[in-house]
Amino acid sequence: MSDELSDDKSNSIQVIARAARILNVLSVEPGGMRLAEISRIVNLPRSTVQRIISALSQEELVQADRGEGVRLGPALMRMIGRVHTDVVAITRPHLELLSKQLRETVVLCRVSGRRLAYVHAVVAEHVLRVTPGVGGDLPLHCTSGGRALLALHTGLVDEAFLGASLEKMTEATVTDIAELRHIVAETREAGFGWESEESIVGVSSMAVAIDTVHGQYAVAVVAPTSRALPLKHEMAERLLKLKADLRVELGGSDHDN
């Protein structure tokens, strides 16, 4: 390979890497960001960022608006939607079985910015039951699914990602970043996340996260605290087994071992 071809290949890889960094930054702020802010975060000249965004905009991977700034574009959102549809189709039988075994609500979730978004839910048949709405969301820091997903990344629990202050949802919500960092480390070691009445009063949850070729997802069991506490051991056993099964079906990486 000639030096000229080698340089072209290196430049192409560099552009792709820079575009990926910009898309990752925009994924944290779905409402849009100013060009200057993106440039500062990715540590690139404004002119370079503008050229990359212009190219991404032509493919509808980003959408640039003078009033709202730059945000993820419709083409990317359509791709994400198709992936979620595939993942739901694969996981639905497993979620339904787990809900039947535990007789509690089971939810498939993912990260959306700084929040945990619900992708699919299998609602328990109890009279007293938790019914999370698909498309709804809660802060990452006070949900078991959020903690399980944060545990996939060492060093992600910081103010740069979660914000300067953690929202207090209930009196039990952990809002100290150092304490949360310790909880996420424990989650990583145990293989599952847990929270009790930190996001919704009277409700507790346990979750596992799976890093797959389709993206990172969490499966959470959500139940009234009075029923969740006696079920903790069984929840953990069944969720860890489910995690192992889904890693095979969804093409899991070694990241979530």
C-alpha cells in the first residue's frame, strides 16, 4: 500500500471516529446542543465540527436548527427504532416467562440521555401491580436498570454524565455522587442492580444489564416493596439466568460479564 493510500485510510478512520464522538455527545442531550458546546466537549475546532455535522445532516443522521441547535436526526432515530423492535421480538418470550414465574411486572429498558427509558413491559396480573408506561422514563441514578447499565462502564458515574445534581425522587433517593459510585461498583460485582422506593414510593426493583450487538439493555423486575423484599433471592437467581440466556440470543459481548 502506498503512503498516499495509507494517509487516505487514516484520514477516513479519523473522520469516522470524530463523527462517532459527536453522535455520542448528542445522544446525551436529545433536546439539542449549540455548535460551540459540541466543539468544546469533543475538543475539536468549531470549523471541523461544523463540516462533520454538515455531512451527517445530509444523511439525516443529525438535524441542525438555528433555533434549537443540533440534535440526532430522523434517519438515526429510524435505525434505532428498528433495532428496538428486533430486540423486543427476541426478548418478549423471556420477559413473559419471567413475569409468569415471579408473578410480577418485568420491563425492558435502555439509556436515553441521563434517563432510563422503557422499551417494553409485561405487566403482572396482581390487583396491586406496577404498570410502567412504554416510552416513559426515570432518572438513571435511582433505578435498578439504570444502575445495572451504569455498571457496564467503569468511570461513567460522574457529574459530566449524570449532571451536577442528582434529582431527588423520594425521601429514599441517593443523591450523593460518591455513594452512587459505591452502589454502582457493588452492582457490577453482584451482576444485578437493586433499589427500594428510590424512584417511586412503595415500589422496589431489581435489574440486570446486557451489552449486546444490538446495544445495551436492562431487564428489571418491578414490584410493590411488600412483595419485592421476600422475593429478592429468587429475583436475583432468575434474572442472572435470564441474562445468560439473552447474551446467547442477542449476541452479548464480554463487557457485561
